[in-house]
Amino acid sequence: MNRMLVAANVDILAQFAWSRVLLAFDFDGTLAPIVANRDEAHMRARTRMLLDRVCRCYPCAVISGRARDDVERRLGGLSLRHIVGNHGLEPGEYMSSFEHEIAAIRPRLEAALKECPGVDIEDKRFSLAVHYRRSRRKRDASRAIYEAVAKLAPPMRAVPGKLVVNVLPERAPHKGDALIQLRALEGTDTAIYVGDDDTDEDVFHLDQPGR
């Protein structure tokens, strides 16, 4: 993990702060602590206050793995320019197609995992999150999930998370695509993105030096 808010990076951060910059954040694990019950996730009061101050200075976005309406409820009252859900694909093009694909594969995935106790499938309309936090045999559960996803048709993309496997349409845009699109919409030269999970690697793998 690269920690950006350290003394060694002050000069770099200063350059970004004075540029035309977009600031974007993941939600769970970044703006809000990871919790055992996903429905109870919320920002601490101080985090909300600081984010509100940042939103007044720069164009800001949240790019979350949660469904857009879900994360939007948790961000109420903040002057964010953009809220993107479902790992970068919501809102966007081909939504009805993605919804149809997810609806088609969900019952097959449920059938394949019905013998895996502690596995919970969260339907986010345009993607699925297969949670195995409650499983007593987490390694076996993880293996079973990946094997089941590999057999799905149409083919799906499996993205690991913290005791969860995210299942998305293979051709769906990811968080990196979303960040590039938002930067273009805002007309900014650079972007800073803060995230903590494997799905955020789609942003960190972008090969755009200086931007």
C-alpha cells in the first residue's frame, strides 16, 4: 500500500493542490470504517465535516462498490459533484443490458453456492457481491465462489474484496474508467483518488504519469 499523506509527499501534494484537480474517494474502508454488518456503515462526524470542507474547495466525487442510491443515502447533505456506484458502472451506458445479465446469472450462482454455509449474495441490480464474512471455512468458501463465477455465462468478472467477491459483467467499466470520465467532465488536469480495496486497483493501475 502506498500512503500518500506522509511528509515525504508534501511537495507532490502541493503541486496537485494548486492544479486543476478532481478529488475522488472510495466509501467503505476509506470514508467509512469497515463494519461486520454492511447496512450499518457510516462516516464518522469528523470525516463528514472534513469532507464537507474539501468539497467547498475542489470538485469531489465518491466512486463506490455499493449501489449508487445506497451510497448516496450515506452521503446526504454533502456538496459532492459526482456519486458513482457499482464499481464505476453506475450511472453509464448499457445499464439495461448489465441489469439483464446480472438477473440471468444470479439464480445459477445461488444454486452453485447453496451448499456453502455463511455465504450471502447481495444483489446490487447491476452487479452482485458474494459475501463470505460469516463463513467458518473462509478459504473453502472463497474457492467455491471463484469456481462458480468462472462457469457463468455470459462471462463475468470476479473482483476480490474484504471477505467478498464482486461479480460484474465482463465488459462493464471499472473505477479507473469512471475516474477518467469524471476528470474529463470536470475539465481538470489531474486527479487524486483515495481507496483501500482490490477494486480500487483499477484506478491505481492507470498509466497516466503526472495526471
